Amino acid sequence: MEAMRESWTDERLDNFRGRVEERFDAVDRRFDAVERRFDEVDRQFDEVDRRFGEVDERFDQVDARLGRVEDGLDSIQRTMVHGAIAMSAAMVAGFAGVMGLLATQL
């Protein structure tokens, strides 16, 4: 095994500095690759945001249509209630008429 040196020579320091710079260059390349990936993900999220915008527009259209349908259903319900009241009044009047007829015939 090689013995530890007590001092560093200029040549060894230059060699060490060169290796450190190589390693940092490699780290820089890896960070550049990561940044490119993040840029791609950002572009994909932009596409997703655009498509969600389209979905929101479609839901707004569906909400508008449902509002018209609900208005129509409210109108139908109101008509049914008025019809039920009219039929009930007609039945009460008919029973009263039959009771009056029976009272006059007895």
C-alpha cells in the first residue's frame, strides 16, 4: 500500500484540480439534462392546462343547457300543480253537486 504523503506537489494539486473540474463538468451536464426534462414536463403541463380549459368550456355549455332544462321542468311542475288543484276543485264541486242533487231528491 502506498504511504501517505506529507505534502502536496504543484503537479498533484493541478491534477486534483483537473479531476475536480471534470467531476463538476459532469454534474453540470447532469443538471442540464434534468433542466431539459423539467422544460419538457412544463410543456406537457401547458398542454394539460389547455385541455382542462376546453373541458371547463364544455362544462359551462352543459350547465347552460341544464339551466334551460331545469326551467322547463319547473314550468311542467307548476302546470301539474295547477292541474291537480283544478281537478281537486272540480271533484269537490262534483261531490257537492251530487250531494245537493241527493238532498233535493229525498
